[in-house]
Amino acid sequence: QVQLVESGGGVVQTGGSLRLSCAASGGTFRAYGMGWFRQAPGKEREFVAGISWTIGRVIYAESVRGRSSISRDVSQNIMFLQVNSLKPEDTALYFCAADPDAGFWRVPSPNRDDYDYWGQGTQVTVSG
């Protein structure tokens, strides 16, 4: 069974940076699409960024494009999300997710319904 465990959240001042990690286990991720989503209180879960596991194709939501970077270490089965210039509106519970049907070549889907596996989330709070 695929398991995803996020870490790296915390309280950060406006303008600061965070690096989130997602440790993946229990599967062969070669053809997976992996994604980061976030959910703020009272709002729907929204796509943040995605990366294809083997080829490394990436996609970003407009809200974080230019100030974030998604990456993965295939030898350690860990995915990362670096977000810089954090804003109060970035405050949310951040989830990593896995889409086992993405394939090698496709850009990961921004649609949360395409992801079958989810972690429990890590809280990011941007203050000030």
C-alpha cells in the first residue's frame, strides 16, 4: 500500500521560505505523477505543484509560480516543495498526493480527483 508522509511545515514570517518533504513508500513510483495540494480553512483543496516521477516534468499553479520549486530524489523516494516569499494567503494544510495512472511522459494533473493516494498533511502558517 502506498504511503505518503509530509513534513517540514511550521510557522513562518511573511517573506520567509519553507521546504516541505514528502516521503513515499509502498509502491513503484516510476510512472507516477506526484503533486502538492493545499487546503485553507473554509476553502477547497487546491493544486500547488506537480512533478512526474521519472522524467521530472513539472507544473505549477499560478499562485506559486516563480517563487516555488518542486523536486524529487528518486533514490530516496522523497519529493520536495520549496516555497519562497511566503504570503499570509499561503497559510494552509499542505498535502502530497500520488497519481499512479499518470504515465512517464505526461505533465502531472492539477485535478485532485486524479490522485489516488494522499498524505495526512503538514500545516504551514504564514504570520505577519
